[in-house]
Amino acid sequence: MKKKLTLKEVQERELIILNYVHQLCIENDIHYALIGGALLGAHHLKGFIPADDDIDIGLLRPEYEKLIALLEGQSEFPLMALEMGNSPYLFAKLTDSETVQRSSHLELNGFGVYVDIFPFDILPDDVKEAENFKLQVRRNGAIKSSFKAKATSGKWWQVAVKTMRFSPEICYNRLVKGKMSERLLKVKELSSRYARTDGKSCAFIASKYGDRDTLPRENFQDFVDVEFEGKIYQTFAGYEDYLLRMYGEYNPNKSHQTHGYYHFYWRKKSK
């Protein structure tokens, strides 16, 4: 039977992927930022927060597209991205070919341990215009458009609640707005509308965190080094304010949200 990975093994596989991305970015003059729980851990612990099980990085849209183009041309780590036609998300997953995921979170079952790569898009300066822009993107299916992604994670009662909540929206999207691939390409086009403008803020438009991870654009113009699990990676300047807005005051005794519904196994069966 296939052997399940321990948390430490999951983290080790993620670090292998992160190291690959980091080196690729250095060699090609691409600026990326460690974000989310990994950055929180880097700032306070110089490593993973206990029980944390994922790594996220973010890039401005032009840098994101450069990185995706490079990752499309390699075969060591399978890429799951809208650009590849193999993902329902507006961000990419660089995955580990030696592991496989099985869980009740049914969308995309079968990929390995991964690092998430998020594109940050420029927002218009006018507050009302920015809100309308984000609403338009989300109405076109930016936030987990597929039924499986929306409604099949969690306990049975959560699945039931989410099925009732999202079924009308998903049916409308599929019947009125067309195929998911067409909708997501439309969303990508919408998301990058202000990419070449002088807007003063940026965000991952489809973020589940709302405005908490909206950042000053200038953050992505100056990068600093942070230590994480014994190695040096990049993040954006002024990240302390971002962490405070995302997570509040750091409490080492507070549990950090994990993707506990994901369970990873080695692809090769143990003897």
C-alpha cells in the first residue's frame, strides 16, 4: 500500500519546490515574495509555524507571467495553472511528481505536494471603481468556480450547506456564462486590466481574505531577504504591516489554519 507522508515530509517536499522556484527566479531576474503563513513563520520563527502545511508566494502580474512561462517549459515539477488548461483556479500550483494527494476536497485529486503561486494585479485608485472592478471579476467566477472546489470540502454537513448555497450560482455560471475555461480566461483578462497603469495598490483579486491582503504597489518595488528553514528567500518590503493586517498580533499558542483535508502519499507503494 502507499505510505502516507508525515507533516515533516510534506514540508520537506515543499521546500524542494520552493528552492527550485527561488533559483529559477534568481537566474531570470524575477522578483517574488514569500507570503501567507510561511512568511509569518519566517518572521517569527525563521521556519514553519507548528502544524503549517503549505507555502505560498506572490508576484506582480508581469513577473507572474514570466515565471509561469518558464515553469511551462520544465518537466521536473508538474505545473497546474489556468494557462496550462489543467486548473480551475486563478493561481498556479507547482507540484511534486513523487507524491499524490487524496482527500474529501475532491477538486483536483491526484496532484502532489505543492507550492501555490499567486498573481497580484494592480487596482484602480478610485475606491468605488476598485470595488466595482473586484466585484466584476468575482461575478465572472474568480473564486473557485467549479462545483467540486466550492462545495465538496469539509464535513458532510458543511458539504450539504455549501451545496445549497453555491448550486444556484454555479448553475447560472455554467448555463449563462459558458464553459469554465472560457469564464476563467475572461476573468484573467479582467484581472490584468490595470496591470500597466500607475495604480497605487495591488491584490490577488480572487482572494478569500477580502481587502486584508491588498498591498501598496510600492511594496513590490523593494524586496528584502528573510530566513526560512535555514535558507534565504525573498519577500516584499514592509511585510510586517501585511502580517499584522492578515493575522493580528502573533500568538505562538494560537493554532494556524492548515489544509488538513489534504492527505499526501508517496506515489510508489511501500513494500
